[in-house]
Amino acid sequence: MNATERHVAWPEGMVSGAPYWAYQDEATYRLEQKRIFEGAVWNYVCLDADVARPGDYRTTFVGEMPVIVVRGEDGEIYAFENRCAHRGALIALDDGGSNARDFQCVYHAWTYDLKGNLKGIAFEEGSNGQGGMPRDFAKEKHGPRKLHTATLFGLVFASLSDDVPPIEDYLGEEIHGRIERVLRKPIRVIGRFTQALPNNWKLYAENVKDTYHASLLHLFFGTFRITRLTQGGGVLVSEDGGHHASYTIDAPGDAKSDEYARQGIRSESKGYRLADPSLLDSVDEFGDRIQLQILTVFPGFVLQQINNALAVRQILPKGIGRMELNWTYFGFEDDTPEMRKRRLKQANLVGPAGFVSMEDGCVGGFVQRGVATAGDEFSVMRMGGDATQTDTTRATEASVRGFWKAYRTHMGI
Amino acid sequence: MGSMGVSAPSLNSRLIELNAAYARAIDDGNFEAWPEFFLEDGLYKLTSADNHAQGMEAGVMYADSRNMLRDRISALRVANIYERQRYRHIVGLPSVLASVGSGVRSETSFLVVRIMRDGTMDVFATGRYLDLIEEDADGNLRFRERIAVCDSNRFDTLVAIPL
């Protein structure tokens, strides 16, 4: 690892500050591909419903690695690198499809079964007794890299590592329970959008774990009491630091709190009311008064419940200073027409134009640009101390520190 | 206009005027005028061609009342944080597709360039407006529905200003 040698040293074990070279360094970025995305982690790849029937497939990415996720004839889900063993071309070109019986590379027509095994080579025996592959060429020794898959509550995760723990152990009981809380029923996808962000992927990973910023950057939240730091709630951080779930509980006493006004924080704007309040006409569909739950699974998965706006987000790195965020909005198969309409309206809260999420699209870029020549400086993330523990306040950066704890562990830096 | 008088404008030219006024309001930053192009219970949705083709109902923006559109603009003015930017709409000629009750269905292509405060200009979106247009009580053409279907499913950074 040369990055740490070329740059200011990152004190061992320090997670309450990160050096800005971590968002800028090419060698670090390459190492992340190997040690994080291709390492002992579970990467979210798609929904179980996306590959419902044998032959259904989707193409996506694990880090920057293109992958195919497909339901095999045996009903199992397989994932393998979307790279032909011959000359490295993409095997599947579309976003997905159905009824696939095999995959054939367009370049020289090498063919793969649904498990990613190389099965056919065009002109393997040559033509008219001439050419062809050498007799000792063993197809079973050539093929795209295969990934392990795990399905949990309708979410499909993939890992290149043989050492990754079972998904339940990887998540831990608490995070597992928080996913189950939202995903108990068959889901129905209602929209998919991609947001291209002008920042390193880690800036978004941090942002989504950052409970401190939510009601300060996002005025819409504070004004309409969807969430404020003075509301009830907290943050759970997994043992390894990598996963988190933050939540707010509707607390009736909150209307009297004047802490925002007292501190002169911009988020408070008392006169602002919706002309059509049906946007926030929410129901407690999970029966626990939790209005908002944001959950992450290291390195790049987000499950979001903001009132009745439900979505999964997939964080994909696209170079040092670029990333894509894939949004999948969903409801449930048994949604009533009223609930369906409610979800369509509340989808305004999230996504690239979200009333409470659009700022997250630009704020990472503000950091990326702000630290342009500050590679040897460190961020400060000491709200709530220096630890990464679960807490009952969201005025803490514990879960962001948790991200860096897991990051340093996986990176070995 | 002299002795020849002015012939009643054709439907087509009225649609062209509507689209031009709509684009001009947004591009001039006169966002408060934007909701007024819709009927009281009009629908505006911003989505993509893939979602539209697959029958996915959710949009990047979704409003089923003029008041929701007004809320969009209030949020834009008061709440949301984004870097200063403008749009330039280039709107194509409308194709009238069908008469529906007292209104018409039409389709019009658009191209939107986004101009950032530092001068960066990008093709931000291209697509088509799928419209259901009716006259309001005063005889003005208004949108009962305007579905802005972007050709691409990918949005750069954020969408603050409506398309």
C-alpha cells in the first residue's frame, strides 16, 4: 500500500477523522476494488423479484466489476463476472432480460450456462480440419469469476470472497431485525432512477450514515417534523462498525422544543406550510411509530423508510470523483390503491429531486471540490465522542466513525 | 391588424404558444408561474422512458394538484439547497395525437441545457412531454396532465427546477 507512504500518515485506529487523500488517491481507489468490493463483504446486487423466474437476469456491478445476476434452472440465484473468458468483452449488454437459457458473447460467440460456466466455443474443432482450439484446452478451467450469492428478505447480495461470513452473521442480529422490520411482505417495484453524483463513493456512504446532518442540511425535514434531532430516536451501529440503522420515533412533546430557534440554526422556518399537505399524509404501516429508518449495509447498500416512501439504494463507484446511486422505489404487492397513491406522492421526498434528499446529491461534490488541495488534512468527526457505539441520540457521528472503522479493517490501512 | 383581421388561431399554434410560455417561465426563473399552466387537479410527473415503458408509476417528481406544484416551488425557494443554476429549454413542435373529451392529447419533444453558476453547460435532459390539454373556465389552454418522459434514466447531481 503506497498511498499511506505518499501521503500524511493516518494514525492507527483513528476513525474520528479521515485524511482527504482517501477521496482522491488513485492507488487507494484501486485497492478498494480489491479489498472492499471484491473482499469479504456482501454487495447488494438486485432484488429477488428482479430475477423471479428461471432465466431472468439483471446486469449490475460489484464495485466497478460488471456482473450478471441470474436465476438458474434449479431456482437458485447465480452471479458471475460479466466478462468473457476469451477476450474480456461484456457477455450481457442489456440491463436485464428473461427466459435466458444461456449467455453468448457477441464478439466470438463463446457461450456460458446460467451458472457462468463456459460451455461452448465457436469453431472449437476448427473448420475443414484446420484451426480450432488446442486439444488440451479445458473449458472448465476458463470462465468469468463467480460470486457467492445470499438472499435475505427479498434482497440479493453477492460476494467474491470465500471467507465472507454468512449474511446473517455479517449483518448481526440488530441490523438483520431492522431489515426484517421493513421487508416482511412481497414487494412491488414502482420506479427506478439513477443519480450520478460528482463525488467519491465514500462521501455518499458517509452522508447516508450521518444522522447529525439530516435535520441541518435538509430544511424540509425540520420544518415538517418528519425528523429532527430533538425527536425521539437513535442509531444502531453494528459490532464491526460497517452497518447502521438510524431511526426517529414520533414524539408528541417535540412541538415545544425550541433548540433549533435558540441556536439560530437555519433549519427552523416556522412560517412554511404545505399548500397540499396530502404529501405527508402518512400511515404507521409497520405499527411501531417509527417515522423514518435509514439503514446501511457495508459497503454500498441503503434501505430507506421515510414515512411511507420505501426504497433501496445501491452505491456504485465510477472513478475517484464519481459515483452512481441506483434508486429502486417500492411498495408491497398488497398495497391498497390509497397506499399506492400515498407512495407515489411521498416519493417526492426522495430521489434526485427529493424534498429531503436532493441536497445529498450536491453536498458530496461540495466536499470533493472543497478538499481539492487538502489531501494531507483530516476531517473532524467527533460529535458524540470518538467511539462507534449504538446511541439513543442522533446528535452523534458514531455511525460515520463506524464506516471508517470497517473501511480501515477491510483495507488493512 | 388591418382589414384582413386575425383568423382564430389554430389549435396547433395555441399549443406552440402554451409550450413556449411554459418553457419561458421556467427558463426565466419565474417559477411561481409554473403551477398556473396546470388545472387545479392537474397531474405533473417527471419520469424516464424506461419507467414509462415498463408501466412504473413513480416519478422523480409527482404532483396531482396545482397546490402540490406550488409546494414544489416553495421548497425550491425556501427549503432546498442547491448550487445556483438555470435551464434553457428548446421545445419541439407539438404533435396532436387525439381528441379526448373536451381536450387533446399531444406530444412534444424537449431538450434542456443546464447552466451552472460557474458557466458549466450540460445537456441536462432530453425527452418528450406527453400532455393532456384542456381549456380552463377562461378559455386558456391548461395541462390536465403533463408527463415529462426523459430519454435517459440517469440524472446528474440533482433535479431542483422542474423540467
